[in-house]
Amino acid sequence: MQTNLKPPIRRPLIAAFAAAFAGLALLHVAAPVRADDDRAALRVPMLPRYQQECAACHLAYPPGLLPAASWQRLMGNLPQHFGTDASLDPATVKEIGQWLQAHAADPRRSKAGAAAPPEDRITRSAWFVREHREVAPATWARPTIKSAANCAACHTRADQGDFDERHIRIPR
């Protein structure tokens, strides 16, 4: 008499495993690839008017660095833009605002879009703080850097929306 030591394979069990595997595979394909998404969002071609108006005072920050709600508040309060009157005519505000909204960080696919940072400051966002946690406070205070908001001081390709670590040069 021969005994079968293996339990019989049950078709419903196989079907359940197959469905679970297919679901995981689908999640993997559909899941956000945050690093790639974040990089692509930062390399949006700049709106010439945005570049002209905003880069006159500071880096024209890529719109993917903040969620849409932050950009909306910033554009709605230009007369008091971080202590400066950055007022623009209504048509320019509308044009830049629409462009920023269209290219803002997507909360479903981007670290930057996860939540509006305190005071809508890029440098206060959770992802910025996490990415720069190894930078000593004294480094930000160097005359060649001045503040954490001066991305171009260390990120040599910041004006192109490229913040890759390979292109960081921290000035002395």
C-alpha cells in the first residue's frame, strides 16, 4: 500500500495564490516610482514669464518642489512674498499660477507633494529636511551659501531642475 504524503492540490487555493500574485504584480507596475517621478517633475521646462519674474530675485524653483495648494497661496500673497513685495499684474499672476498648478508636486506620486510645508517654505518641507539632515547649521550660514533657500549655491544644476547628488559642490 502506497501512501501519498502530499496533500491534494486544491484548485481554489491555486487560484487564490495566482490572483494574489497577479495583484502584487499589478501593484508593482502601477505603484509610483518616486525617485524617477520626482526627478521628472523637477525638470519641467520653465515658463519664460515665470523664469523672468521669479528668477529676478531667486532661483526659479521647479514647480514640482511644492504641492499645488502651496503655489496657490504663494501666488495669492505676492505683495507679502517672504518679506518682499513681489506684486505682478493680474494677467501675469494668472499665467504663472496656472502653470505652477499644472506642474506642482503630485501628492500621489511625489515626496514633495505629500503635504504642504510650514509657511509654504520648500526648506521646511519634510522631504527637504530629510534630504539635508547631514548639512550642519554652520554650513547654511557661510557667506557663499547664506541660506538653505539658495539651492544654486551647492546644486550646480539647480537652474535646470537637476538636484542630483552627483552635481553637488558645497562651497567653503
